[in-house]
Amino acid sequence: MHLYIGLMSGTSVDGIDAALVAIDDTRGLSLLATHQHAIPGNVRSAIQALIQPGDNELDREGDLDMLLGEMFAAAANTLLQRSGKNAAEIRAIGSHGQTVRHRPQSAHPFTRQIGNPSVIAEGTGITTVADFRARDMAAGGEGAPLVPAFHNDLFRKDGVDRAIVNIGGIANITWLPGNNTEPVIGFDTGPGNTLLDQWIARHQGASHDSDGAWAAGGSVLDPLLEQLLADKYFAKTPPKSTGRESFHLAWLQAHLQGHEAARDVQSTLAELTARSIGSALTRLLPRPPREVYVCGGGGHNRDLLTRIERHLAAIPLATTTALGLDPDWVEAAAFAWLAHQTLAGRPGNLPSVTGAKRAVVLGGIYLA
């Protein structure tokens, strides 16, 4: 058995998730301790600004790369203190970093995550594995999503077609067929919480729509919804991945007439997330799953889950708690697992998900 720390900051930029896990190749993975490390508002704003093209990007990125490395290290160190463990007991940290640009369709595809792993290794005294997406891209893949490989290892069940829906800033699904001769499918469905969070922040000054209450009190603007769903990304077949670079307030603003009630727009955005997820589960998979499990921050949004359930008809919907892992910590645990794969010399990607030419060992290793 080995102990790992997984670090994750997603497109919502709502904090650094740190998870301490134990991994045994025969007994599986167990979650031992967790910590969410706050990202100060000024840093969050700087990250969100960097995600969109702008002036002086290289200097701003370099500064944030080092600053976030220090914050990721602090998150890991706080987790150690709270768990009663010390650095010598941890085999490695797996750090996803903070994505600031993801361009899989560029002439020369690239992806960029910041949160300098050298700073993490130096600040914690723990070997750090990071930059997971780049090697998959080098092998011809989208570089994302990577978590489906972890879902496959942890949640697949013979004889039962399952889907895991992660609703972070961007939503993604993993199809785990019950027939083990069939490949896993996984892809980003489109916006998860990102537009909801940005819109309520602009109009209500809140960081998120707690339990979806604001959206639930509005009315869906059907013409606006249809315009948003006409974006070519939704019709694209997998493999595919996207990010906040594509789905942001300027994208939304281009579809608004200017007279819409803000709360109705929020309701429409919630329906956009729900419908794009529901459509992906029923249209873009070989067959609809028998079970659907949700993880990520969207699992706390009752209004959003109710909307998704309406699009799934009779397919049961639950969170990954039912499968033995708290939905808030699935992604952080996944990057701990990916670090374990890297140190074992095993591939961490699934070509059937990312479109890579072959399975490859992911990440760079930064020795303590």
C-alpha cells in the first residue's frame, strides 16, 4: 500500500481540492483525508482573466504559475497536518494544476496548466507528478478528459452499463459498458457550473447558485436555449473536450437581446447544462446506461439534478457516494491515482476516450 496526495483546481476556480488516499493494486483505493484550500478572490480573478486572451499574458502566467505552485504546496502541507501524516510517508503528489488554456483543435494542439510542480515538490519535500495532459496530446489525443481511466478502474461493473457524470465548471461523462470487451467512452458535454457561476456572480454577487435556488425561480427562455444549443460543439461526436475558453460570458452575451430577466437567463443556463448532459447520455453513447452517478460540485445543485433527471426518463440517478467515494473528492483522488500509474510505468490515458494513437504513461516526475 502507498499513500498519495491528489491536488485539483477546476474550471470553476473555487478552491484547491486536496485528497489523501491509500492505493493498493489488489485492494484498490481508499480516501483517508481531505482539505479544500481557499483561493483568494484577487487570485481567482487573475486566473479567470488569464483564461481569456489578453495583454501581457506571458508575464501574468509566469507570476501566477509560481504563486499557484506555492498555494498547491500549502494545500498539501495543510492536508498533512490535519491527517497526522508527514511528508516521508507520502510516495507522491499528483497535481492536475489549474488549466488556463486548452486548444486541442489548434494547428499545433496544446494545453496549459499552471501551478508549478517544481515549487510543489520543493515546498512539500514530496515527489510531484504533474503535466498529465501534454503526453496524451503528443500521442494525438485531446489531452482530456483523463479521469475516465480512473472511473474505469474504480467504478466499472460487469454486466451493468454505467455512466459517471462529473459536473464541475465543465461537465463530462464516462460510459462504462458492462461488457468488458467494449471500450470506455468519455468526453466533455459542455458547460457544467461555469456559466451559472459567472452569471450569478455578475447579477447577484454570489460565488455560486446555492442548491440552484435562483435558477429554480426563473423561467427557461426557449429561443435562447435553442440558440445556445446550436453551438457546433454540442453536435460534435467524441472524442471531444472543451473549456472555459469556449463557454464564457462573452459567448453567452452574443446570444442575448438585452431585455431578458437575469433570473430567467440563469434558469436557461441550468437547462442548457442539464439538456446537454441528458442528450449526451442518450444520443452519443452506444446505448443509454442503466445507472448514472454524479460527482463534482454540481452534485450539490438540487435544481440541476432535478432537470437532469427529467431528461433521463427512467434511468436512476445517484451520486458516487453509492459507489463508495464522496462525489466532492473524485477528481482529486483521480490525480493521486494517475500519479500512482505514472510511477508504476503504466498508461494513464484511454485512447478510446481522448483519441490518442496509443496508451501512454502520463506526466512529468519532479523528484523531492
